[in-house]
Amino acid sequence: MQHDRYISPFETRYASKEMQYIFSEDNKFRTWRRLWIALAKAEKEQGLPITDEQIAELEAHRDDINYDVAVAREKECRHDVMSHVYAYGVQCPNAKGFIHLGATSCYVGDNTDVIIMREALDVVERKLVNVIALLAKFADHYKDMPALAYTHLQPAQLTTVGKRATLWLNELCMDLDEIRHRRDSLALLGSKGTTGTQASFVELFEGDSAKIKAVEASIAREMGFDKVVPVSGQTYSRKVDYNVLSSLAGLAQSAMKFGNDMRLLANFKEMEEPFEKQQIGSSAMPYKRNPMRCERICALARYVMVDVLNPAFTAGTQWFERTLDDSANKRIAVAEAFLAADAILNILLNVCDGLVVYPKVVRARIMAELPFMASENIMMSAVKKGGDRQVLHEKLRVHAMAAAKVVKEEGGKNDLIERVCADPDFGLDYDEVEAILRPEDFTGRSAEQVTEFLADVVAPILESHKDVLGETAELSV
């Protein structure tokens, strides 16, 4: 590692090599050459004097980019596209005369951006499906285990550990739908020309609109797309970038909710993220088991959610057919949103593959609160034995307040059950009250809801992605 210059943490700590390559210079310039080949093929199909041998020459040098020539040329001409046109021509002397013919810089720049975003969305989708698979397995395993549910972060009723996991899962499934929608909505810019009027192609094909449209359709097919944008200025609408990054921001929101819930559960000692045997939680406090992975999820999620403002402002500052307000901002904002989303998914894969549950702590926390939650059930049992409902209601209120005082002011245990059993008006012994306090009887339809959700929502997702399941992630730090 070089220590004398800034290196992005996405490169060294967070993003996968796979996602880094998608946004690499090499992938970009290789895609440029694929687009130049597609353009040449399309123009040949519509009658321009381009030979099979010339196309073959272009294809022979599609991937062996002569970067040294391109770099040297860019120092002279100060134009990245034209320097690579020149470098490609050096390798393909018989074909150099029609490389980039009729096109403007955005032909390679914008079309490549769309292609790269699609590649990156494919990776995001694949990893997200694997996170969903891991959480689904967890939810199914713990669908029957009662746990405290909270509103306002105060104990409310009971849920189950598995049912809570479906709340995380449901949001991730929503994100998957949105990501797939954005991926499937992507269209190439096509070959629109300098201001979107295709004027250069009108000149090339002597005004034959059918041929001009056929060129675009051929390019789209060659690059694996079924459509091009219907109209444009020089660029595709920058709202596309905003829409794509919004889907990543949605994923970040769900990940942050999961991460925060896990951090709270770690504080409650009910659940934890994986913790390696040699992992150090704190430099000062040897006993610490900090939820650092979920903290990192939350930190990166904030970055993605804020980053979506960049394409929002970029879309709004495109004057007429285009300005260069987008260029510097766009190349940073889009790439880093994907790198951060990739990092979040890597951590989710790692965490969800080893979630730890502490059943005895979960149970103990339930039993500390359940007497309050079961007060109505206790009252009904006492009424069945001849008690007066109104009298018992008031007595329960008084006993509950006294028990709460013991817990909050004296630091004692919840003794509501002992108070009830000692009160002759209730006519209940300890065994009878204990029978009422079965946590499994207070979870409603939680287990059924988990089973139904996994069958109706998650199973079809996993079935349609079964060829990519089984992915895990090792974290570098």
C-alpha cells in the first residue's frame, strides 16, 4: 500500500473488488470500444462502406487497450474521448477512419454510464437476494421464540424473534423490487448526436430516418438493451442517475434500520452480531463487544442517503441540451453510491450469516414485563372464580403502580405476581398465575405471519434467484 497519497477507504476497507472493477477505468474504456464496434456494425448494416475485415480489426483490439498512447495523446489534445479514438486508431489503422463516426463524446460516455450502472445493479441485486435468504432462514428458525416488542422503545406487547426479522426482510424485499424496477427501466442514450437531433446521422444517411433509427436499435441489441431513450439533448436525463441512486438510498434506509435495531438488541443483550474469538472490542475496556459491523452499516447508510442529493441537484442544473455541471460531480457521486451500497451489502451478508440470539436473556426480559402485560388475563381469571371485575381492576392498578415503583425507584424485581397472589380478593394461587404467564400465549399470530410471509413473499424471490444463492462475505476490517 502507498502511504504518501490519499486512497479511498472504499478501495482498502469497504467495497468488493468486483464492484471496484465495474467502476474502474479499464471497464469504462473497454466498454467504449464495445460501443465503437457496435456503432460501426450498425452503420455497416445500413449501407456505409465499412468492411468485415475492418470490423474484425476493431474486435481484435477490443480489450488490449494501449493506455500509454492514450495518455500521451490526452496530454496534447486535452480530450479523453478523442485521445482514446486516436489510440484505438493506432492499433486499427485500416479501421481508424470510421471510429466514432457521427458520434459525440456522450455516445461513449453516457451509454457507458448506463451500461455500468446496469452491471452494478446486477451485483446489488445478487447480494441483496443472498441477504434476504440468510434472514429468511433466521426468521423461520426463530418464528416461535417470544420476545418483547416495543413502541416508542418502551415494552409494549410480545412478538417473536422471527417475526421481528420479517420486518427487516419486508423492507429489503421492497428495496429489491425497486432496484429491479430501476435496472429494467434503464435505456441506452443511443446515437443522438451533439444536441439530441441526430443531425450528423441525417448527413451520413442522407436523411433516411429509417436507417438512423435502425442504427440505434442495432446498437441497443448489441449492448444487450431493448430500448433507447425516446428523446434527449446531448445526454440522457440526469433524473436517471437520481432514480437509480434513490433505489440505493432506499436499501441504505432498510440497512440502517436493521443496524440500529441490532445495536439496541446488543445493548439489551438479547442478540449480537458475529464476534470473532480474537476480535478486540475496545482498546481500553477488554470486556467490550461493540456492535462495530452494524455501526459501520449505519455510517455507510448515512453516506448513501446524503449522496442521493448530488444527482438531484445535477438533474436540476442541466441547462437546455446540457451543461458540464454534471461531469465532475456525477463521476464521483454515482460510483461512490454503488461502492457504499456494495460495502453495506457485504457487511449485511457477514452479519446475517452469524446472528447470535441469547434465549435466556430474551426470556428473562419478557418475564420482567409480562406481569404488567398479562394483568387483564389475570383479572379475567379472577372474575371467573367469583371476583368483582371493577374491584379487581382498581386493585390491579394499585398493585401495578406499587410494583413499578419497586422496579424503578428501588431497583428491585417486578413483584406484581406476588402481590396478586397475596391478595385474597383475587383468589388465585401462584401456580394459577404462573399458568397465565406463558409468553407463547401472548405472541398473537406472529409465528403464522412469519410462515405466511416467507411462503408468499420470500419463497418466490429465492426460487427466481436460486442460481445465485449461497454467497457469503469476509470483511477485511
